[in-house]
Amino acid sequence: MLSFIKDLNFAIFIFFTVIYLYRVIYITVGIWSKRNRKAQPNHCKLHAYAVFVAARNEQAVIGELIRSIKDQNYPADLVDVFVVADNCTDQTASVARDAGAMVFERFDKKQVGKGYALDFLFKQVKNMGLEEKYEGYFVFDADNLLDEDFIAEMNRSFDQGYRVLTSYRNSKNYQENWITAGYALWFMHEGEFLNNPRRILGNSCAISGTGFLIHRDIIRKNGGWIHFLLTEDIEFSISEVIQGETIGYCGKAMLYDEQPSTFQQSWNQRMRWAKGFYQVFARYGLDLAKCSLKSKDHRFSCYDMIMTIMPAMLISITSVFVNSYFFLFAMMHPSYYSSLIMKTTMSSVLSSFLMYYGILFILGAITTITERRKIHCAPIKKVLYIFTFPLFMFTYIPIAVAALFMKVDWKPIPHTCIKSLQDVRGRSA
């Protein structure tokens, strides 16, 4: 039995080391890229865009978003803002109109979620005969704030031929607590040490919720927005990668969004994400596997996407469950041999915890050091949140298990962090 326990733990360790080893290369490339930034062309075509915002009871924050769009260093006549006030019971629609957006109100209690709201907006633009006016569509959440050069920087990358682009995701409330900082650190890591290396190496990136740009030809090809799973962003990414699309990343285009600050809000949001990833894996996992084996040009991108949506957390939890089972079994059947089993299982679980904590600590430290100028909070908190980042990530464990068995519906997250771009930057870096 001791041999089985040791072999199982070793096998799981080797399995994860092998399948995720390429992420070490990503981190290396990400660090290298900080020293070797290539200048983008100064001259490029100025494209016309529509900005889409799906909002539900967002009267507190949507005005600041629209103001940050209106204040862009980009020709105002090339950017139109469309808002869908989706099942709102507050003044979201009037606030958005007063800020200068074209607003549509939607009331549908059956088809609930961001995907349905986006499709509603695409249909409105088509019905108005504006399809040919816009070459691309930006998608934002109501709590976002855009850096003044956001659209200009995205336009440079769009002009280079990318038909789908994602951006750098920063936080409005990084400094609030260990939960908001945990989110923000992960999104920064995802941008600079996953998507940026993907772009450099010619692989496809993945969009992450908000701050992305889509060419009108893709919307036309799909007949609107056709992705309605709980995580419509990653579903869209996976679908496009399977079809051979290369999603780009523009690290110079920065937006700020508000992260949940209470554990209950965070639990609800990440439950939806976990369930959504299971849904995407169930629907697209086989097609991704076929793509990773057969596709000539996007083979590795498909493999990378499999690793992104694969329920790896559940596989790692298996080791904990097995060790816990043998530990309890040994406790119920005391003997000298049982004490060895208990020591082995306890040692294995503790070693796994320390190993994963160490890996996550390193990821958090690298991200904090390289992105320190973009993190708007007190220096002491920057250091403190490196240590709490692994704990935040560990809270995914019960969420991943619960999402397997619980019914999960889309629930809005209230946004109360009312800040302008100047307010966010006003904190000491």
C-alpha cells in the first residue's frame, strides 16, 4: 500500500510537470519581452468601431466608463457607443444616454446573460443598417475604465491583421483586500505571461471577459453572437481557435475593472466560471483534441487551449482525496504499518501544499515585480498580496468541486467602486 501511495503521488506530479512544462517557456518569454519591446508602427489606418456595453443595474459606474471612451486619444467620429440596459430596474439607461451612448432596453427573463445581451445589440446594429459602418466591435463591461490610448493602441494591432484582440486587464480596486488583489494579479499574469508569450510565439491568445475587439467579418460569419454558455468569453475563444483564428494581444491597451471584494461575491462569480469551463470542456474538448493532433497551423494553440480549460484542479484534488482515504483507513486500523501510512499520506499532502504554494508565490512575485508600476496601491500591500495570492488561488479548490454538483445560474455582481481614471491613478504606485 505504501508503494501504491508513493507511486500515485509521483505519477500525478510527473503528469502535471509534463503537460504544463511549456508554461515555463511562456514565463521566460514574458520576462525576456520586458527588455525587448518592439516599437509598433507610428502610421496606420484609423478604423471605425462600435463599442458594446451590456449593463444590468449599473447606474453607479457606467457613466465613468462612457466618459473614458469619449476621452480617448482617437477620432471621436470613428467611435460610437451602444449600451444594452439588460433587465434593468434602475437608471442605467438614462445615465448612459446622458453620457452620450445610444441605449437600447431589453427585458427578457428567460434568455439571461451577457451572451444574449450582446447578440441583441448586434441585431440592433444590423437592423439600423450600420453593419458596413463599423470595421470592428469593442466589448466592455459597465464597470470598466479605459486608458486614454486604449483604442489607439488596439487599432494599431487591429491594423496589423488580427481579427480578434484582447487587452491588458488592470484593477480599479487592487488595494481593497486580498480577494481583489488576487483577481488582479491573476489577470495581469494572464496578460503578460500567457497571452503576451502566445502572441510572440505566434500562438493564439484567449480573451478574458472584457476589453476585446472583434472584426465585423467574424460577427457576420457567425450570424451575430452565438455563444451562450456561462463563460461566453472562453467559449468564443475556443470556437475561433478550432476554426483556425489567431487571437491577438495588445499589452499597451490597458483597462481597469472592479473585482469582487467579498468572498460571497467571489464565490458566486468563480462558481459560474468553473461551471462554464466544465461546459466548454464538455462541448469543445473533443474538437480541440482533434485539432491538436491534425491541424498543421494551429496544433499547439489547440493544445494550449485544452490545458486552459481542462479540469486540472479536479485531477490534483484526486491525490488529496486518495491520501486522505488511506490516512483515515490507517487511523481506523491502528498498527505499526498504519503509522507509516499516516506519515506518508500526511507528508504527501503537506509537500503538495508547499509545492503549489511555492509555484503560485513565484508567479505572484514575478508578476508584481514586472508590473509594479501598473499596480496602484501602497508598496507594503504589493508585498503582502504576493503572500496571499496563493491562498486566493487555493480557494478555487472547493469551488471546483462544488461546481461539479451544483446548479449554477448567471448572477449579476454589484459594482460600487465609483472612480474616474484619475482617481485610480491617484494612489501611490
